[in-house]
Amino acid sequence: MSKRILIIEDDHDILRLLRMHLEALGYSVTSCDNGEQGLMRALNQKFNLLVLDVMLPGLDGLEVCRRLRDAGNALPILMLTARNSELDRVLGLEMGADDYLPKPFGIRELQARVKALLRRTALNAQVENRVDRVITCGRLHIDCTKRLATLDLQSLELTAREFDLLCYLASHPGRVFRRAQILDAVWGYQHSGYEHTVNSHINRLRSKLERNPSRPEYVLTVWGVGYKFNDAVSA
């Protein structure tokens, strides 16, 4: 059964381009050109991926993303942003987008990003069907199968990508990972130009996880190398 992709894009030329090249990969594509209609489809129909433009008339892409996440919808989101709009990219990730692609983009990169997100979703589904895997480290409790994380018995409100990142690092305590390794393992692709994506997600994860994000207890920076999960946290 082919994967179903929803595209919300108001530029009809870009929309046609997206549809043509995603359908060429065998995906079933549904599209609309405004945020309100797209949001209703995302909430009421089943899709495997949402390709979402930031600049939309009426309800913009950031608000569509926020409302989906507020509704508990975990649909993977690839957000399309203007080339030089770093703010859009940061806000999109903050709202719960899983990845972003700056315009103008190459078709091969678009296809690679879509494949990576769908592959990561499939891997997460496989994990959920395995024997329960629970990680306890000091005050932190992570149920990787149920995708739940608690700190001092309080639930952590993590995005899907933040949870994947936490679970990956915590599954290898003490091991130092380069940004490119994390990008490949958690996002499903390697691209040196996007390693700052890892930094952004680490910072947001720390803001939710650490007592003092500037002096982290769990997710540590290894200067000049990358990051590791602290294997010396005491109960």
C-alpha cells in the first residue's frame, strides 16, 4: 500500500513540482493551497507525511503545525521555508516540525528528505512492536516503546524528534556522538550543512529536561566532538 502524503502549498508551480516528483516515487499525494483546508484534512484523514509551506494565506504553516501538535497529532512534518529565513526554520522546529527544507530546493534532496522521514516513522513503528525497552537514569525515566519520558514523575512534553534524540542518546550512555552521526541515526540522512539542526534540537531538549540548561546534567557537550548522554548520573 503506497504511502499517503499531504502537501499544503499555495504556489501552484511549486505544488505541481512537488506532486510530480513525489508521485514519481510511488506515493499517493493529496494537495491543497491554504492552511485552513490543509489543517482539516490533516486532522480528519490519515496521512504518512505532511509537506507544509510556511508562507500560506490566512492560516500560515507555523500555526498549522502548532494546532496539529496541540491536537496530539504526531504526523511527520517536512516544513518548506524561505532560503534566508532562519527565524522561520527555528520557529517551525519549535512548533513541532520534524525537518525543514529551504527554498529553492533540489528535487533529489526533497526526495531524500521525504524518504528519510518515512523511513524513520517506519522504524519507530517497528520499535513499538518489540519487547518493552525502558531506560532509568537518576530522576529520568524513558519508555522508548510507549514513547513516554518522565522527570521526577512529571511527564516531559517532547516533540517526536526530541524524544527520538533523547532515546537514542540515552540508549548509549557515555558514548560520544558526532553531530553527523546523530543526524544520520535520528533524522535518517547526513548533510554537513544541516548539522546545526542537531544543535537546535539539543538546546530545546535541554530546556525541557535539565534543571539548568546552561549546566546540563543529562545531555553533555563534548567540545570539538559532539554530544553524549551522561553515564554518571546518580539516583
